[in-house]
Amino acid sequence: MAEVIKGNNTIIWGSGDGASVGKVQSATKKLGGDKVELLDENGEVFSVIYFNDKNECEFEAIMLSSVTPPVRGDSITIGGLAGCLVDDVELKWVNNNAQMISIRATKYANF
């Protein structure tokens, strides 16, 4: 069974009257970051330190073909999560007055 996007399914970038909006069609989100494993004198892990938490998002969105998609480094709001930085953008298709893009973005915890 396919996942269903519930609640806010918009992507927003830009500001004020120049803000652009698209509708998210599919998305994944995962919490990631860095970790260090501390070893004892026998080489066994006795502690783990997690740091640099970040949410990594990938999604596809449909918008008007007249809209300029966000570019690498832009700050976007996706599904209510503000301050995500765009890592890369791929144009999937353009058809008449619509286009689909695929975006990978990261929301850093301390940014």
C-alpha cells in the first residue's frame, strides 16, 4: 500500500510576494547525523556519541512550469519544516503548464 501524505503537503521558497509554492507528490524524511564509537581496552564499544543531528528530506513536487524551482543552497519550507537547505534539484518532466522536480534538502539541528 502506498504511503499517503497527510496535513501540509506544500513546498515554499522565496519571500513576500515573490514566494513560490509547489505541491509535494511523494516524500521521504530521515533523521541522520554523525556518531563516534568509544572503544575500551579490548576493542569493544562501551559508549556512543551522537552529534550534528540533521533531517534529510527527498521529495517530488509539481508546480507551474512558469515557476523557477529553488536552487542549491536555497532555504525552503517543506511540510511545515522551515530552514531546509537545498542540496540538489532535478527536473523530472515538463508538460504544458506544469513541471515536476525532485529535491534533496537538509535541515540541520543547529542552523
